[in-house]
Amino acid sequence: MDRKTWLLVPTLGAVVPGWMLAVPRRHALSFRDLAVGGGPNALTVVKDVTDHLQLRSEDVIWFEHGPSKVGTVVGCGLDHAHVHILVQPQFGFDAFVDRVRSSCDLCWSDVAAADGYAKLDGRASYLIAGSGEQAIVAQNVEVAGSQFFRRVVAGLAARDDAWNYKQIPHLPHIEQTIAIFRQLESAAHSGL
């Protein structure tokens, strides 16, 4: 999916099929910073994806790890804004949230998805995840370490050892993600 201000691409290290990244064309450290600078916000991007594929907002789980500065473990070595979007994952958001809360001792807040980014301190690192109208958010999250949400998804997929995209690229899942996207896109636009 190609938009004026961002791209949707499959991700290296997709622990499960259907895992995509929305990446802004303009550099920003996080979607919080991008939106402050006049760029698209993460929820607008996720909604565009679900609308394009004619999915309900509950059919995806999205998340972002927002570093507070360049070169931290929260940035996972990328240091460029991106939001992860899991399309029709094999687990629901409730199971995802349960695993998130039990995986790291952070102060998580339940928020309406539309309010999640407004709750963030502009100077703090953060983790945010959502599905449908629900979201969870935590700040000052360095203790969670690198690739926190990848480790959560790997646990839910019973692949605890396969979360590190730098070591395990999951190439078959990337191919399946492309096929899933094409199938959903074709079905969504076949009547046009």
C-alpha cells in the first residue's frame, strides 16, 4: 500500500503471517513526533489500512514502540517511526494484553484508542497497542528491552525462541503476508 505520506510493507522477522509495518516517508523518531510535526497519526494510518482492506478495526492489532531519543533499546536499532499492524492474528487483543501485562512490570493504562497518543508525555519513551476502540499505553519503558512486542507475539504464537528479527527473518511468513494482503485487497475491491 503506497500513500503520499507513508508506505505499508511486510516486516522482516514476521513471527506470524499478516504482520505489516506502516512507515512514514518523512523521518521522525516516532508516530507521536510525526503527528506533532504535522504528519499523519498512527490511528489514521491504521484506519486507512482497515478501510482499504474492508476489515473491521477489531480485525487488526497495532502497536508502536516509541523511543524518547536516538540509540535506545526501545528504538530497536531502527530509530525511524513505524507502526506494526497484525492483520487477522490467530489471537485476540485480550490475550495480547494479558501477555503484555504479564511480560514486563510496567504501569499500563487502559485508554480509548483515540486518546492513547494524547496521554503521552512528549519526552518519555512509550509502548502503545490497540485494536478496535481499545488501547493500552505505558511510558518510560526502557526496562522492557528491545523488541518487546515481538517477544509478546512470539509467546502467543508458541514461538518464544523466534522473536528476534535480526536473527530469524521468517521469510515464509513474509511471503504469506504478501499473499494475505493481496487476497484481502482483491476481495475488498472486486466489486469496484
